[in-house]
Amino acid sequence: MDTIVLATNNKGKIRELSVMLEPFGVAVKSLAEFPEIGDIPETGETFLENAFIKARAVAAITGLVAVADDSGIEIDALDGRPGVYSARYAGEQHNDRDNNEKMLAEMKDVPDEKRTGRYRCVMAASAPNGTEISADGAYEIVVGHGYKGAGGFGYDVIVIDPEFGCHVAEMDPAVKNGRSHRGKAMKKLLAQWPEFWEKARA
């Protein structure tokens, strides 16, 4: 079985993406299996730049095809913030609870009809020989007024899927994957995968 590296230590992302890559007969390793890589500074100003920074660095170090994503949440009432800073919205400690508390506080006086936003994800795949592809996806959400659900990760406990009428953290993982920004980006990436994989191994 062929092996690729998913450029993350986030167990939620690894779980989601491993399931989606299974049909392609690809084994997925995480950054945890390559401790020598260490932290990769995400210095880009866009999700696309950050995704390629990570994918290229991991491919160069491991000699394997690397897939990376950069994702975050864009809230319309906050002028698209926190965007690329979603993971460290409340500070460099990358604490989900603090991030959620900050967002709820900033949205406290925003009326329901203006609490719209979206999760956005850009995925990039990079091969050691320089072959690359990318894809993006968005998942429209509404910011709730408190916490609900025990599933998902990140902001899922405070945002609502307007079509399902429940918090994202309350949704079945398979349903969420089919609707999520990451799921949509991954589907677009997988549509390009056979041609990319052929060139990546040339």
C-alpha cells in the first residue's frame, strides 16, 4: 500500500481524511510519526499559502507525497475574522475553549440574522518531484449563543448548521464529513488525485 503524510497532528483531521482516502488504497501517516520535522511556521496570509508551505516542507523532509490543509472560520459580522488566525484567535496557546469564549463575547450583541459565516478549507498536495494540486471548500454556518454537542472539534460546539438546525458538534460524523468545508475540499482534491498520483510517482 502506498503511503502519504498528512501534515498535521490534529487527530480529528487525521481521522476524517484517513476515511476519505481509504478507497484509494493509500495509507496515511501523521506528523507524529516524523518528530524530526517539528513545527512548521505558517507565515502565509491566505489559507492557500499556508497549506502549500506545510505540504512542501513535509514532502521535502520525508520524501513522500504530503497533503496539508489550512482551514478556519470566517464570520461576516467580524469582517471575515478570525480567518487564518482561527487556531490562535484568543492567543498563541491554541485553546479551543478560549477561542470559543472570545467569539461568543465578540458576537454577544449581533442579531441572529447577522450571525452568518463559513468554515473554509484549502487543501494542498505536494510531491517530492514538484507535482502539486490544491482545492478548496466552504461550509456555511451561523454562530450560536452557547455550547451544544460533544462531537467535532474547534468551533463546532458553538456554530449551527442552518439547514439541519443543530450545532455542528451534534451531527453524526459521516453527515458532517459530507457537508463540511474539509469534506468538500477533499472531494475536489480526490477528483484530481488519479492524475496527480501518476505524475507524482513519475
